[in-house]
Amino acid sequence: MPRNWVYSVVSCRPIKKSIMKNPSLLLNIVLLIAVIVLYFLHFSAKKSTAVNQVTTVQHPSGSSASAPIAYVELDSLNEKIFYIKNTRKQLEAEQKAIETEWENSYRGLENQKNNFLKKGNAITQEEAQKFQGMLIQQQQQVDNKKQTLLQKLNEKSYKFMDEIQKKLKDFLAEYNKQKNYMYIFTTGTGLDYMVYKDSSLNITADVIKGMNEKMK
């Protein structure tokens, strides 16, 4: 028989003798075990109750679901909410107008240059330098005007995006008073990080309908 086993048996004997000689010690051990069991049962029951509460959250389709979440497709909002669609077209038209004006201005500068060069050898060095300085100055003015107009357009676009985001949050806050979702995610081109989506959790149609009515 291994020596280590003998040592372990011998070491247990004093404890056993002490317990037999002192019944109160045995009672304290039993009570300690009882407290541990009750502690474990108490927190197990709490955990079970919390799990049950989560699993009985209402699903959009009417059945119970383990995940009280929903999602909205941003691409569909951009295409089907009339206010967003129309404003986006307006901003795109303004950008196109800026580009067209800039291109026309450059064509005008090109025409000035061609007309000046038609003088040929009659152009003096002083005239050439003067015309070149004027052309460069006009070119800078055209570029600066384009940059200023694009900056204003960008500010207008950001203001529009902030406005839409606020309107969307306000709508979802009101909408969620009845639905009681814990999280509502957004998905879209370049933003879709969910590898799987349950289509029954898609509330995009409700959002499109509600936002169109709200922003008529």
C-alpha cells in the first residue's frame, strides 16, 4: 500500500475523533452545509427567473423570442421615404450645377487663352506676362468659388443628415412604446455587420410608412 495513502488516513483520524467527542462541532458543520445549499438554490432560482423573463419577450410576429431586437434597412429608407429621396435628389442637382458652372468657367478661360494666342508674333513679352497673371488670377477665383459652394453644400448635407437621424430616433422612440424592443439595429450597404438576420425582426416597412406619414 502506498505511503501517501497511509498519511492521508492517519491525518483524518484526529478530525473524526474530535467530531465524535464534540457534537456541537458536527451540528455547526451540518448547518454550514445547509446554508451553502440554500444560498445556491436561492441564486439558481433568481437566474432561472431572469432567463424566463428574457425568453418571454414578445416577437414581432406575435410569438415569444429569446432576443428582443429588431432591425431597419437604411437602403430601403433612402429609397422609399419620400422626404429623404426628394432632398437627396435636390442635393445631387445642386452639386451637378456647381460642377457645370466650374466647367463652363474653365471653358471661358480656355477661350480667352486661345483668342489671345491668335495674335501670334504680335504679342510682346510684357503682354504675355500680364495676360498670364490675369489668367492665373481668374483660375484661382473659379476654383475658390467652386470650393466655397461645395463647402456650403456639404454643410447643408450634414444638416440634412442630422435632421433625418433625429426624426428617425424620435419616430422609433414613439414606435417602441408599443413594441418594447431592447435594441433596434440599422443595416445597409457598408454597414451590415450581422452575418445572419431573421426577416421576421425586420421593421423597415413600419418605419417607412410611419416616417412618410410624419413628414408629408
